[in-house]
Amino acid sequence: MPVSNSASDPSSAAGHGHWVRVALDVPLPGLFDYRAGGEVRPGQRVIVPFGRRELVGVVVERPSMPAIAEEQVRDVAQVLDDVPPLPEDWLRLAAFAADYYQRPLGEVMLPALPGPLRRPAAYRGKRAGGGPVARLDARAARAAGGKRKGRPGKAGASGDGDVVAGDRAAAGAPGGAAGMTATAGPAVPGDGLVPARPALSAAQQAAVDALAALQGFRPVLLHGVTGSGKTEVYLHAAERVLAAGRQVMLLVPEINLTPQLEGVLRRRLEAVAGVRGVAVLHSGLADGERLEAWLRAVRGEARVLIGTRLALFTPLPELGLIVVDEEHDPSYKQQEGLRYSARDLAIWRARDRGVPVVLGSATPSLESWHHATAGRYLLLSLPERAQAGQLPAIRLLDTRPLRLEQGLAPPLLAAVEARLQRGEQSLIFLNRRGYAPVLHCDACGWVSGCRRCSAYMVLHRAVRPGLAGGPYRHELRCHHCGWQERVPAACPDCGNQDLQPMGRGTQRLEEYLAQRFPQARIARIDADSTRLKGSAQKLFAQVHAGEVDILVGTQMVAKGHDFQNLTFVGVLNADAMLFSHDFRAPERLFAQLMQVAGRAGRSGSASEVFVQTGYPEQPLYQALVRHDYVGFARYALDERAAAGLPPFAYQALLTAEAGELAQALGFLAQAREAAEAWAAAGDAAAVAAQPEAGSTRRAAVAPMVSAGAAQPAIAADMSRITLYDPVPLRVVRVANVERAQLLAESDSRPALQAFLRSWTALLPTLPGASRVRWQLEVDPLEI
Ligand code: ADP
Ligand code: ZN
Ligand code: ZN
């Protein structure tokens, strides 16, 4: 429905050049032109009509002429000035991300803002009350006893009162925001005491000094073994930057998995910056909480921002330092929408702002390690644990000659037994949730497949006891599409009533351990046991409080926890990742095993890690036993170099989804043929090579149509682009959609970028494009 906009006078817009070019979160390339009645600046948000809807957009530029006929240009419905215009460096960051990851600018900018700031309903209608920011501020002022007046949301260009558009403002209003402004956010787990400041070790001191000496942009890799006290180094660096009057951004992988770390960072930094000086941002926050924390950061009230990958996009006017903790963690990579790497963008942002960026890890990504050893990143090392303790002794249990008890080797069970007797904790790591990966009929070979996916249904212990449907109180669940069904009473193929679980997941392991050690208190931490909000924190708190003897868990338990009384770690089923088709699997396995082993012996008592394997001679395991990340990285990088894989090559993955695999493969084949035609044409035209030197600058090439030819030509150096065969995904069908992928690779990042820019423009025009959904991922983590 059209919005009445009497305030704006179309003729004055043309006269004063008040055209605005706006980024909108719509799946269309390009920007959209509107006419603004009053003064509007780049970085300001506006509400504009789009088709029959209204949308919030971000003004990117003020062109002197609109890109479409003037009479077709519609009016801005409302200019939002409840927050300062998004700063220039934020606009640059978004523009870079959009260009690098090949997405429309609006699909980068809008999702990066707190929800209420991008919903027209939060501003429209009688009850909008000047918008979510004004409401939040008013509530904060009331909570503060009415002394401090909230900033009133100034009326936009069209005025706030004369608006007739879709109401329901209250629906988008931040709910619990009032309480949030008074406190600093969600409660901090732990005892609330400010943790002690230990005297720095020599290695820590050297790292702190090196960081203090940095001027301007410099990427730093802080490689410190597990328990070496990397946190302490971040804190010292942060305190220095705060004392200099600048802001600090501290990125962490998944906050709810490491509430303890959040608590330590927060209490220590609150002691310096004040309670309101520390803001926390992650996806688990309610809209109002996220808006409140974001506002404090943007207004410079928060001096420290701790957050997950989404926090990377927060404007920070006085940014002085970025820290990326556990920089190797895959959760820095967003896997939907804009598939960005927050770690990589953090480095870009630090460069753009001219500030240092510290990447910390015990097991750096091979990309970062490669940069560090090549001298592009400053390498700082913490080779020893901070507290008295040694690193745990790691032993490989060769399972081939052993008789396993429910998958567990006798020495491993004996080690758990010994811990129980000494009152120490054990951790059994099994990266497979559920009861058993598949249900099976011995009589005819039937297995529990998902009817919607090319994958097995996983047997789970039912949540609700007494679930009818068979001899087991279990159910089948598909981990790919979420489909659930009852366990059949008998084999659907042959009628055999004795269906058997095959293999084991964490539930079955927990069940067995409870049987085997009836006196032990056992806790299981995986995605199933932590589904409810706050339950992960609760379980971890129990472990820290010593209320758990044996902890069973998936990769969720491998993250940075500082378990003080844990002296034994047993690792099951690691071999499953050893021979994966994914070239990154060994890197991920090694990191995971080093990290999980690193949970043991952190208080100084002697500790052990047993890894069950059928392949103890594998170089990966041999390096693990020596705690030899450097040796592993050398070996793995040699392999990557020999195979021409990242970080020695740059990749992009085009994925297509369709009702039938043939359609997906057909589209990808067309995409490849089009690129090959470019390559052939390029051979003839002898296209000049692209500038080199790892530059992330936008290569100065644009698609163009060569005269007389129907096929568009590109200026990218196609001789440096390799396109692989389109192939089905390993799990080809998920929820009745079939998927295939095509890998593009180059030894030059600019060449790949130039190619992708032309390619993504071409893809929608391919004949097969209407029958598939496609997406492009730059620097994919999983192939
Ligand atoms: P990392 O992140 O490197 O694995 P942490 O930062 O979690 O290690 O530190 C491990 C433990 O060592 C923590 O309990 C921390 O309080 C402690 N610690 C850190 N630095 C020192 C130090 N200089 N002296 C004594 N203990 C320290
Ligand atoms: Zn059967
Ligand atoms: Zn399924």
C-alpha cells in the first residue's frame, strides 16, 4: 500500500539532488533509488516502499541522477535518525564483504543490524513511540528514576505522526529491554568475584610486551598450548588499549559453550571499563538485549565488546584492538546467507582501521599458520602451561588386538575406574550423538533410512518415556532433515521383530557407563542434552562444581573449558574422521583431539589421554602423542602444497539444489561450459594477467560484452582458473532436495575474484537456472 508522504516535494528533490541509493535486504542484485524530502546522509537508515511492502534500507550514496526514469522513483517513507548514521568504515566493511563473498550489499548490511532497527513495524503506527531506540532509552530513563531523559527519537522526514502504514509496531518491539539497560546483560555464570591477576610467566610477559609495542595494523598469531594462559595475554593487551581510551573487540567461538570464559573476561574487564563498559553480543540474545548491547558499543559507552561472529559487524567508533580467540574454530564461518568468515573479516577490518588484530589458538588454522611462518603475521608463542602442570601424557590404544567392551578398551575402563577411586574426573569424548547411528535387521539386512534423505535415521532414546511403538522406548531421527518416526515393531521388509542398534552414540555410551560404574555420577553434554536454553551452562557448572565424575560428550566439550579436576580423557571413534573425503578433515581432527586432550590436567595433577585407534602409526596420531602442532602443521602443509590445496590455492564452491539431481548437475555443467567458453575466447584475445601479491583490492575488471559475440567476455585471467567436474554431494538428498556442487579453484585470489564477479552475473541467465536454487561460497570450509 502506498504511504502518504505529503512532507516531501518531488520537484525539490530533483532541484537539490536528494536522490538516495539504498541497500535493501532483498535477493536481487544492485541498489535501489528513492527520492528523499529532507537531508539524508550515507549510512542513514530509511523506510522505503518496495513493491507492496515497506522495508528498512541503508542509504549508500546520493547520486546526482537516479538510475531509472525520474517519474518512476518512489519517495522515502521515513528517514530514521534514532541512531547516528552508520559510520564510513562500517559501510566500507559491508561493501568489501559483499564484493568478496559475491552477495548483494543489502543482504550484508541489513542482517548485520539488530532486528528492531531493520523492521519497519518497529517504527510505524500509533504505538511505535519514536521507534525501538527511543522506547529503550525512555525505559532506561524511567528505570533510572526519571532523572536522565532518554534521547527522543526525532521525527523522520515524513514526520512520525502522519503515517498510516501497517501497524503492529508492538510486535517488533524489544520485549525485556527495560531491565537490560539497568544491568549489563545476562547474568554472569560463576561466583561473581573478580578473578585474581596472576603474575605473568616469562612467555606471557614477552607476548604482552610484543603486543604493547605494536603500532597500527599488524596481524598477530598467538600460538599457545592449551592452558598456556592466552586469556591473560588478551586481557593485558585489552587493558592497555582501554587505558589509551580506545575500544576493544574480543571475538569468541560460541559463547554458550564457554560461559566460564565469558565470565572471566567480563569480570576482569568490568573492573577496568565499568559494568556498562562491557557489552556482550551473540545470537542467543533476545532482540531487545541485542539492541541494547549494540547501542552501547555504537555510542562508545561500551569500551569492550565480547561476542560471537555476528559481533564483528558492530560499529565501534574508537576501535583500538581486535582479538579472535580460538581462531581455528569453524563457528567463525557462517554457513548460511552471507557465508563469511568472521576471522578473515576481522583481519580486513583491522587493516582498514589501522589497528592490531590478535588471533589466538593452540591449534591455529593451517591458513593462519602458513601466514605466520611466512612472516606475514607476527608469531608469538606460549610453549608451556601457565600453571605448574605438565601437558597430559597422550597414549594411543591400538584396538586391533584388544577385546572391546561396548566399544571401550579395557585399559580405558581401568583408567576411569582409577579416577573414580581418587575422586578425580574423567571425560569420554565421542563425536556422535544419539543412541546408535542406525537400526538394523540381522535377518534381511534392512537399515533405517530416512524417507526424505539419502541418509540413515539415527536411533535416539525417546525424551518422553513410554512412547508407544515397539519394543524400544526409542525413536528414529534424521540428523539431516529433522524427520522423526517411531521405531518399527518389526522389520518393514521381513517382519523380524528383533531389530538391533548398530554402533554407538553418546546416549548408549552413557547408558553403558552407568551400568559399568553404578556409583559414578555421569553427565552427558551434546546437542540433545543442551537443547533447552541455559541447560549447557547448567551442565558445565555441575562439572566445574565437582558434581560429575564422568563426563560424556561430543565436540561441545572440547572447546576452551578450564576443568580443574579433570585428569583423564578417553577418545573413541576418532578414526572415523581419519579417512574422510574432505581434505580439511585431518586438520579438524588434529585440532579437536589437541583441544579435547587439553581439557585434562589443567590444575597441575598428572593426567592422561587415551585415544582408541586402529591406525596408531598414522602421522597425525604420532604428532598428537608428542603434542607437536608444529610438526603436524609442517606435514599437513607439505601435503596441501603437493596437492595444490588451500592455503596454496583459493577456492569457491557453487552448489545447486533441485528436485532431481540431474537438474542440479545440468545447471552446474552449463555454468562450467560458460566459463570454458570464456577461457577459449580468452586464449584468442590473450587476456593480460592480473596483478599479483595477495592483494585484496578489488581487481579492476568488469564483465563486458565483446562486440559481435553473443557470449559475454571477461577480463579475468581464465588460464589461472580450474573448474572441477560437477559432483553430487556426499549426502545427495536432504528433505527431498537433491544437491550437487562444482568447485572453482585458482592459485591467485584476485584472478578468482575477477572470475567470480563475472560468473555470478552470468549464472542467473543460464537456461537451467530457473529449475535450481544455487549459491556460491567463497573460501568454503567443507567440500
Ligand atoms: P588457554 O586459553 O591458553 O588454554 P587459559 O587462559 O584458560 O589458557 O589459562 C589456563 C589457566 O591458567 C587458567 O586457570 C588461568 O587462570 C591460569 N593462568 C593463566 N596465566 C597464569 C599465570 N601467569 N600464573 C598462574 N596461572 C595462570
Ligand atoms: Zn528384515
Ligand atoms: Zn532426513
